[in-house]
Amino acid sequence: MTDVFVIRNQLGHYWGKSKAWVDGSEARAVMRAKHQDEAINTLFELSSKDIDLRGEVIAAELSQRGEPVIESSQIPLVLEAETEAETGTTEPEDSPTDEVAATEPDAPAEPTAPTAQSV
């Protein structure tokens, strides 16, 4: 008997309760739906945001602990690259712009506005 439905993508990752993809190694973190149409609606919403997503709704039984019995993905999650892209920290620390700025001579001070002088 099928107890719950889970969503799995083309890489074998599962949609998690935290609204992010998880690898399935921790079954308690996987989002589960009691009804198949609920899982299909969620998959539809996900695929409308990500056109490259190829997902499927999988029927899973619950273990004695109430967690879905699923096979974890062998493909690692790509969280580090996404976080770097979002925060903009992909530039290396020793960037060439820092070296050029350090070797250029100091620029002359900008001229000041003329002041009123008495004759």
C-alpha cells in the first residue's frame, strides 16, 4: 500500500520540506504528500519556475518511524556553486584589479573650486 508521494528530479534529488532539493540521505527532510494530486501540483509549480526540471512523482511507503522509504541520490547537490553565485563571492581574493591599483602612482588631487579673493 502506498502511504505518501514524493517528488524526484532527473538527478535523483528529492524536493525537501525546506523548499530546496535534498539528496534523500535524510528521509525526514523530504517533502511528502498524502495525495498524488497534491504532489503533482507541487511538481507543476516547480517546473513552471525551472524549465529544465524533469521531475516525477514517486509513490513511497512509510517506515516504522514515519519517514518515506527512498533511495538516496548518488549525484551530489550543487549548493556551493549556487550560493556563491547568489552572494557574488566567486571573484578570487588575489584579483588583478587589486594588483594594478597597488602599482599605479597616486593620482593628483582634484583641483579645488576657486575662492573669492579681495582686490
